[in-house]
Amino acid sequence: MPHTPIPPQRRANARRMRSALTEAELKLWNAVRAHRLMGLSFRRQIPIAGYIVDFACPTHRLIVEVDGSQHGNDADLAYDRSRTARLEGDGWTVLRFWNDDVLRDIDGVCRHILTICGKERQ
């Protein structure tokens, strides 16, 4: 499947966002980076289908989004739904976690990711 062209401005924004992770994004990144989560390979803040996603595991076509309270209003919820529909239409599975979930229960978040990828711990 060919890649969706990414405008240079969006690509530059993704690069900038990699160095400005939120506290929750940083905590999740530290849990999944460098194949730390059962050998899964994640990338962060990468452009996919014209969007910048928080984390992606391309081999499992999995996207993980970490959402703050700003995602709770009606306009952002509608945008997130349409974005998720587009990504899922391209064959990706999209998981969304609230910042608080990541900060308070990183083990539970990681277990859920592993379950979706079919890599439950034995």
C-alpha cells in the first residue's frame, strides 16, 4: 500500500513533537522504546495517512494515542472519531488511553497493548 504524501510542514511538526512529549507520552515511550515491550518495535510521533500519531507499531499495524483532557470536548471527540475511522480504514488498529491511565497504570496499559498484539505474557 503506498504512503499518503506528507506535507513538509506536517513532517516538520512531527519532528518537533518528538522532542516535546507530554509526561504521559514520555512514560509510555520509556516503556515501549527499544523493543522493551516483549520485542515490539514502536515509533513515536510519526505521520500516517496525513495525521501525526503518538505511537505506532508498524509490524502489528497498531497505533497508540495518549489523550489529554482537551480530547474530552465535543469538537475534539468528533475529530478523533473521524481520524480513527480513516486510520482503521487503512488497516490500522487504534488504541486510545487517557493521560491519567498511562500515569497511574502503565502496567495495565502495556498489558492491553500486548493483548491486542497477541503477545500476552505467559
